[in-house]
Amino acid sequence: MERIELSNRAFEGDNNAYLFNDGPETALVDTGDWLEGSEGQLRQELAARDIEFADVDRIFLTHWHGDHIGLASAIQRTGDATVYVHSADAALVAGDEDAWAEMHDLQETYFDQWAIPAEGQDVLFGLMDGSAYTDDPPTVTPIEDGDTFDINGTELRAVHAPGHAAGLCMYEMSDGDSHEVFTGDALLPQYTPNVGGADVRVERPLEKYLETLQTIIDADYDRAWPGHRDPIDDPTARAEHIMHHHEERSWRVLDALRRLGPCDVWTVSADLFGDLEHIHILHGPGESYAHLEHLEREGVVESDDNQFRLAEGVGAQLADVAEERWPLV
């Protein structure tokens, strides 16, 4: 297996595509975005290994986001590669118009509930019109948690890992000597994957993401190959670090409500992240909502007409928390 680095200026750093070409079959895990520069990079990297798009037999996608699925259609169009993606994301990747209309409607509902200003919503819908997905989508083969695949003697096992996306799927890799995993955006080496905004279809997004982190911890992988940036040599420690990060963020959310009084999601987001631009107009309030929603179900926060406030007695508890971390698990 080889890691191919592809440019990505908009999100969490350079994308990774992972190439299997050590036998009769050629396969990729993720493909980078659809931009011309990325396509040229991938073609060049493959050509250096005497591979063309038409030689790719199978593509394993980690989730529906465009910076991971972008070139799947172009590759499939030249050689009829089989494109696998978890069933929860399959309709979006396949460009199903009804699925994208439902996504748009749900985004509109949440953006209003989160009190994202009209100009911010205009920016977001300009970025997320769906055309990059529906104009020329690939034909996809849905997969489920636990499905296994053999690639030139290496076994890949699909592990459903929702939170960042409803259908995010990691792929465990076992060759008898090591226990490694392709994590997509479930685990990143530098940034913490966005929850809440990155896929508004995910119900209880923070809870699901914490469960995904626990899955990674329990598996105790030897190494993780993320969707962006460099490999993670201690996935367990990285997952634990992100759990602690979310406990710190929950404390900050509660502290904002203590200082500001009852307020909406956009106000909490502004307190946590300040002014936001581009896709972060979505990620900031989405993450804030994920925490507020989780804390409300825990009985720590109450809401009325999209205004959130501390439950009775929580302010005093918050003052007693020495490490500025609110336990989540």
C-alpha cells in the first residue's frame, strides 16, 4: 500500500489517496477532490507507477464529502471501477436528486434554528449547491459495517464510524503482521473532525462521534492512515486526545451560557470561534449545536424556542470544575 498526497486548500489540509498495486488488482481508498489540479496530480502519481485511471479495479470511499469522492466518477468512467461506499452515504454519492433535495431542506431547517444570518446562509448554499455531486456521479455499490474485501491478499474490513458523516466508514487493514486502519475524517492528526455541521443528517452527532472514538480506542490499532495529512502512529492516544478536546469544548459551551445567559446557537458559536468565513460558517454553529444538543439530553442544558440556558445548579457545578473540562463519557 502506498500513500498518494493530493492538494486541498479549502479543508483540513492535503488529501490522501491510498493505492493498492502489489498484485493483480489495483484499488484506491478515497480519490481526492474533483478539481483540475487534483486530477492532474493523481494521474501523474499513478503514471509514475505505470497505472492509468482505466487500470483501477476498485475504489473504497470513506464518506460522501467531495474532497474524498471527487475523482471517483472520472476514474470509473474510463475503466468501470467498482465504487464502494456505506449505504448511509450511497444516495448522495450517486447524485440522487431526492437525497440532495432532502439534504438541502434539512440544512435550511437547521440553519434557521441555529440563527445563522441570511448572508451566511447565502455563502453556504453557494458552496453546497450539490452540482459537483449530481452533474456526473459514479455508480456506487453500497456496503455495510463488517463487510470484508480481499485486495491482493490484504483484507479490508469496513467499520461504520458515524459522527462526522452519517455513512463514514473506516477500513481496517490486516495482513497478518499489523492491525492498521484507514480513518477518512473519523480521526485526523492535526484538526478535530467537525461534528454537527459536516453532515446535518446525523442524529445525536456528538454522541455518535464519541462512540466512534471509543471504537478506535478499543481496537488499539498499530497505525491510522487518515484522509488528510500524515499517518497517525498512536491512534489510541490521538482518539483519547480528541475526546478530551470535546470535554474542554463542552466546558466552554457551558461557560458561554453562564456568562451570556440564554442565547441561540449562533451566539454560542461566535463566543467559541469568533467571526467565521467560507465553510466554517457551517462548522462553527454545527459544532456548537452538537454540544448543546448532547448537553441538553444529559440534563445539563435546557432550551426553549431555540434559546439555550444552563439547567438549575449547573453554574455552581461549573465553578467547581478545576480542569475546565466537562465529562462526556
